[in-house]
Amino acid sequence: MDKIRRNALKLSIIIPAHNEEENIGPTIKDIAAELRKEEIPFEIVAVNDNSRDGTESVIKRMQGEIPELVLVNRTLPAGFGRTIRTGLEHFTGDVVVPVMADLSDDTKDIVRYYRKIEDGYDCVFGSRFTRKSVVKDYPRIKLFMNRMVNKMLQILFLTRHNDLTNAFKAYRSFVIKSILPLHACHFNITIEMSLSALIRQYNIASMPINWYGRTWGQSKLRLNVMGRRYLATLLKIWFERLLIIDDLMAEKKDID
């Protein structure tokens, strides 16, 4: 595993934002401050997903003090997955990390992801569910469903990674290129990205991460309508692994 010179890689942060005017400002400030302190070259791609509040105005106002901040406005139809896909079309870095706009992800974990990539890994999958993780105010029903779905994914894909449904992960840019095009329109994008990288046998590090309940607003995830979408994405990738992994690996080799 070849190590990479410290701070030689440009880091792209993708922040999907829908009606996050109270959260998006502090989130961007915290990320920019942490990365500047670590002297990591970066850009922040904030993708405004048809917000009806002041999210766009907040981002535009912050561009004056944070030149690394890029605003991308989406048109309808809306959707978390579509927003992430838009961000992936606009990032320019060597490493990309989707980060939630609601202050739930720990900015220090972004730096820890980056250092793992510098160690030579292709991806870093954090887990909120280890003994060393700190998780606050996670809704009980959501927690039960999360653990059940992730255990099923572990069994189906024979993996040790136990938080595959979390969007907050790090990918080298060539990994993203190899898993495109992505098709998920909503929160099922989380498993489409992680499982697509997993079945291509990239070198993936695992580490504990922290998660904090949002300070303002409500989560956009609706468990009662997401089940069929998660299932469709899961089956698609499981059958890719079962039936056409040779084709996927051949294309991966060309990109690498």
C-alpha cells in the first residue's frame, strides 16, 4: 500500500442541502476552519436542492469569506440521491466526502478520513456503531431499522463493514469514476455508492466515527417510503456481483 505525501491531495466536500438555512452556515464554517487548520487543500460543493427557505442566500453570502465554496443549484425533481449525483458531477478533487448539512457529522472525522486515504486506501467507510464511536440522539425506531438493514447487507455481501447505509464516507476520485453512472434518486444512493465500491474490491479502510442529532429542523429520511428503493438498489448490486463481476472488474482496471 503506497503512502501519499501529506496534504498533496485536494479534498472535495459535497454538501446536499434542502431547506437547511439554519444549519448550512455553521456546517460550512466548521468544515472550512478544520481543513484550513490542517492545511488540507479543499473545495466545498454545496448543492441546493430546490430549497424554499434562505439556504441559497446563506451559501451565496458565505462565498465572500470562503472562496473554496462552490454553489450548485438543482432544478426539479428533488431528491437526496439526485443531489449527491449532481455534486459528483461538479467536484474537482482527488478525494470526495459527502457530508450532511445538518451538523450531524463530525468535522474532525473528515480529517481522519483524509489521513487514511493518505495511508494508501482507496475508500474509508466510517461506522457509527463501534465501541469507540459517539452517537447522540439517534431515534430508536430509525436505529432498529438501521441495524437490521446493515446486518442483512453484511450477510449478503460477506463484509465486515456495518454502517453501509451512511452517506458519510471517503472515496478516491477514480473510485467514483468506476461506479458511475449512479441511478438512485433518494437515500438509497448511500448503499449504491458503498456497495458498488465494495464489490469492485477496492482497498477500503474502516474506522469509528461520531454522529450527533441535528440541531434544527427534521430529517428528510422517510422510512415508510424508502424500503422499496433500498431493496431495488440492493438487488441490482447483488446481482451485479453475482453475474457480471468480471465485466465490472475489467472496467475498474481500465480506470485505475
